[in-house]
Amino acid sequence: MNETTTLAQRLSEEFINAQNSMERTVQELRLKSRALSDRLQQTISDLETARYSADVDQLVGLSEEAMGIERLGRLLVTQRELLEAALDNTRAVTRRRLT
């Protein structure tokens, strides 16, 4: 196996690992966002129907959950930026030629 094949295999493996990592982040972000949305929707529904006796206990801990979602969102942005930079660097290799 020559050095070029080894580099290509490593590049492929790293790209697949990056894709898998981003997919896990997307899934977790989607699940946590839905859970937060469900809690808010339930609270809104309770407020609309029960008004003053509405169960607002679901709002406890909301800020911590929202902060976790925000962190996941930032992580996804960072992952995407890093992957785009890696792609740009890979593209740059094909443009470099000896003159």
C-alpha cells in the first residue's frame, strides 16, 4: 500500500467520522428542541384552558435546558465550519501544481 492510498483512506475515515459526529449532534439537538417545545406547548395549553390554576411547574429548569440546546447549536456550527475548512484545504491541494 503506498503513501497516497494511506492518506486517501485516512481522509475518507476522518470525513466519515466527522459526518457521524455531526449527525449525532443534529439528532441530539432535534430531540432536545422537541422536548423543550413540547414542554412549552403544554404550558401554553394549560395557561389557555386553566388560566390561573395552570400547571407551570414544567417551566422549572427551562433555562438550563435552553442553555444545553444553545451549546449544541454552537457545537453544530463549529463542526460545520471545521468541516468546510477541511474541504477548502483539501480542494487547495488539487490547485497546487509545480510550475
